[in-house]
Amino acid sequence: MLVRELGIGEKFKNLFEESGVSALYPPQEDAVKGGLLERCNMILCTPTASGKTFAAELAMAKALEAGRKVVYVVPLRALAYEKFRDFRKYEKLDYIVRMEVGDLDSSRYKSRPRFDILVATAEKCDSILRSRADWFSGTGLLVLDEIHLIASDRGPVYEILVSKFIHAYPDVKVLGLSATIGNAEELAEWLNGKLVSSEWRPVKLKELIAVKGEDSIEDVVKGALKEGQVMVFVNSRRSCEAVAEKLGLDLKLEVDEEKLSEVSDKVADALSHPTKQCHRLAECVKKGVAFHHAGLVNEQRVLVEDSFKDGLVRVIVATPTLAAGVNLPSRTVVLRDVKRYTDDGMTYIPVLEYKQMAGRAGRPKYDDAGVAITLARNESEADYIEEHYINGEVEDIHSQLGVMPVLRFHTLASVASGFTKTREALLEFIRTTFFGFQYGTSKELESVVDEVLEQLVEWTFIKSEGRFLLATEIGSRISELYIDPLTGHNYIELFTKSEKEGKYDSIAMLEVLCDSVEITHLRVKASEEAKIWEHAYSMEDKLLRDLGGFELDFQFLNRYKTAQMFEDWINEKGEDEVLEKYDVAPGQLYQRLQNMEWLAYSAAELARILRLRKSQLELKKLETRIKYGVKSELLPLVSIKCIGRARARKLYATGIKTLSEIKNADPKKLQDILGAKNAEKILRELESL
């Protein structure tokens, strides 16, 4: 089927043809025949690179043509940036394309922004719905990319989002996209929609097995490179770096040394003080090999991806997160590991995850076939891989909404936003979710819901007026801040104590902020326990808890170690020191800092409502210190946009400690410290204050 034959406007046909698309792939044609351009909901389940995004764009064109808005939901920020860049082509047709990720306090929006296409993470959309549901008025199409993530820990947000959209905008069309769902039919039934599934790929996929010992990873990659670029998946960050480094040394690739040297320099300079990881990646890149994991900062990640797309980097070694991320196919995919470490030890990965990684093999328009090679330890494991992964069925997905912490989080939001005003309405809403579709609302679930409501009432986040449920001021704010009610309850109890006892030491406040489900705690090794306990007891009189009550708190040491890492950061320890001491790479550190900054802001907001004046002030200071990684003495200096931790420390070291001292400083001295352009910018900003 040709694009010209579709029932969409001429301007869209022209735009698509300009983008190089003149005919549909078979799955896209099946979707059109199945009602893609009509009002019905749909699940599109087809392999990687089979054109799911373009199928979504056809539905988007139909919605835009009808004067309706499009909301395109993605699971990752990196994916949001990629889709946003792709969709900006619609600006040629005078449509407004907007991206929303990050800040989850949507109550801060003063007015409803204009957009025709919104690309956002699921959490951001849910946050907006909690306080500014009118944002989405006029939405005609909701696209959920990677909808199989309903089965993950982030899944409840996906299904809550769908149920809220359908409830608030009954005529909205829902389109779910995925490469791998075992029970896709059930998902389509939940949406009262159609399922379009296909095994068709634009590039055929060969799935092979190599037995270690007979074939080393170096041999496999070397052989694969004769046909094109290679992507290697391993199960950990450390393995990722070690394998990339070894391949770089062993393969001795012929590369464009000049261009890769430029990329290498940019990789090393992505941080003001490069870490060992930065130098390690830079050296790998010079050899035409790179590693890719969550520990990279955004600039490094983009450099690696773009260099691979341009053919400069020939081999990428990645953790599985890349498989669910940006569009980065290669001729050959090598899976070194089909096991990963979990709380239960080393366990085999799901078939779904294998299919996601293997599906990256084969570049449309470049390769006639893609090859996925899985390494087995022995012949026995090779047989298992063939039967379980290559010939096996993808697992069914199941809702994760029914556990108490998740229900508590979404119950408060449902009541606080006025979405459900009674217990009966709340249960009815749960029936509309994928969880309700799969399991119904049993007596057991009703019991859990009642327990959640009792808890929220006890914590004074919800009050009951007859049969009606209403959120209190503090409950509404917790919902808007997008933090778990248990996190809010902990903060209220402990910062009230802080106000009463006058305890505001940074390690004490950081330990409290770490008492939340939103922060991933560092693990304490057995060899570290005594030292961490010793530090905690040395600070006992400053902490907000009685250490004697921690015999059963198995998370305290992990939480305290995590707080120590944040304290090192706000005492101006660098990324390299954090990596060395805590084994937390810069990308992971920045993600944690972003979460911690948000939690400090949230705690300050709760302190404001409860009139805990001193706690609010100290938390606001801590929020800024976390953001910039500075000691308290530098807070006045970093309040200026162009001044970060390094420049602030330089100014302070030369005796310039306040904004007035900057204003009155010798311009030549400022230029020597900051550079001429920066000095000029800072002085100009000070004049405007």
C-alpha cells in the first residue's frame, strides 16, 4: 500500500514522502486495514524496526487533521528526546511540538501551554493529570510506546494513565505499541480495541548460539565485524567497561583516527573534572569501541550513539537498558549473558528481554539479514537457550497495581484530584484498569483498599465526610509532589521532630530524605558494616532517630551509607571521588542527585504547609547544596546563574564571598578568575537584580 493511497491529508503525504516513506510495510498496512485511521483503540505488536512508530504517525496525522491533540508517552527520557527530535518535522506544517520530562510538581504551571503533539514520560503525564487535567483537553490520540512495561515496576503508572484518559476524555483513541507481548490479545480486550500482530521484519533475523571455549567473545565479534557493526550485551556496568576495553585492545580495528580522536576528547571533557570512567571510555572510543550504560552522563551517551550511527564506532558494549531505549540497530547483536544478578542470585532473564536485545540485529535499508548470537557456557546451556529463548514463547504480562504501596500512591492521587470521591467510585475506577480487567475486585482487594484508606485517614492525608472522601491540604500537596504517601508521612514525623529539637545537621537531614521509596539505596558490604555503624554512633546526638531502635531496620545501614555519599557531594567531593569511594558512576550519581534535590524540595513544601519555619529554611538550603554540590558558605555565590561549584570556590578562595563583593571587585580580577565573557555575564546579571 502506498502512502498516496491513504485517507490522510495531502500535506501529511508530502511530509512523509519527503522523509523517505512512500510505501507501507506489511504490519503497517495490516494496522491501516484493522482500523488504525479510525476511532477504535489498538495494540500494535510487531518486531523491532518493523515500523511501529510510523504506524503511530499515521494515526497522529489523522488526529491532527481533525483538529485534535496527540499525547505520545514513552518510558525513558532518552527516548523522549529522540521522538521529540523526530516529530519536530511537523512544525513545517505549523503544528506545535512540545516535550515534557523531569519536574513532577505540575501545580507550578500557571497556565495551560499550547501544543499539538506532546512527547512525555508516563510519570510526567500522570503528574500533570493530578493537578492540571485541563492540560489535555482536546486530546484525540494517546500513544503508549513500549506498553509491555505494564508488567514492570513502572507499569501501574501506564495503566492508571490509560484509565484516567479514557474516563476524562471518552472519545480519545488509545494506541499501544510493543515488540513483545505474550498476552497481547488480553491487553487489546482490556482497551476494547483491536490487536494487530505480526512476525514480519524488514530484515530477516538469524538467531545463533556460540559455545564459550569453542568460540571466545573476541572471535565472535571479530567474525561479525566482517559483515558490519556489532552490539554486545552484558549484564553489568563493570562487565560492560571491561569487555569494551578488552575488545578495543584485541580487535585492533582500522578506524578514522582523526575523527575518533575528536570524539574521544569530547567524551573526556564532558565533566569539568573527568573521572577514571571518562578516561576509560575516551581510550576505548579511540580504538573504535565504546561502552554504554546508565553511568554515562547524557553528553557522553549521545556522543557514543551518534558515533555508532555514523559508523565511526564499530562496536558498542551495552547493558540491557539500551535494548529498550533509543533506535540503535546494528548488523550483529552478541548476547554474552542470559543470566543476571538478582536478590535470588544469578537467574535467567525473561524471554521478553532476550527478544528485545536480539531484535536490535539488522539495519533496515543496509542489511539483508540481522544476526543475534548468544554465548552459552556449554552444550547443555546451548540446548536450553535454543529451546527457551530462540524457540520459546514470550511471557504474558501481568498488572503490578494490586500491591499495597502502589495502591496507596494512586489512591491518594485519585482522591486528591477529585477523580474519585467515594470508596465505591474508587473500586469502580480500579475495575477499569488492566489489574481490574485481569483480576476483578475481589474481597481481598477490597480489604487492601480499605486498609489503604484507613492509613491515609490516620495520616491525615484524607478525611471522610459521610460516604465522601476528601483530601486534606497536606494530602493534596503530597499527591501534587508525586511522592509516596509513606515518604510524606516519614518526612512529616521526622522534620517535626527536627523543628522541636533544633537538629539540622546535614547528615541527619540527608538520612531522613533517604528514607523514601524514591531513592535507590547503596548496598553495604559486610566488610563496611562496622565502620558505618561507628560513624553513625559518632553522630548519634545529631541524628533524628534513636539508634537503639534499629535492630529490625535492615535498611538503616544502606540508607546511612547513601546519605554519606550525598554528604560527600555537598561537601564538594568530585564525581571521581564518589566513583572511587561508592562505585557510583557520574550518570548514576546525577540521577540520584536529581531525585534527592526533588525530595528536599518536597520536604520543604510539607514543612511550609505545617509551618515548620526553621526546617523549611534548612531544607531549602540543603536543596540548593544538593543541586550545586557546595558547602553552605558558597550558597550566596551559586545563586547567580553563571556560577557553579567550581567558579564559586575560585571566587571564595580569592576573598570574594558575597554578591556585593562581586559587584565591587576589580573587573580585571574577575576576568582573571572567571574569564572575560563569564565575568561580563555575571556583572550584567547582578545589575538586573
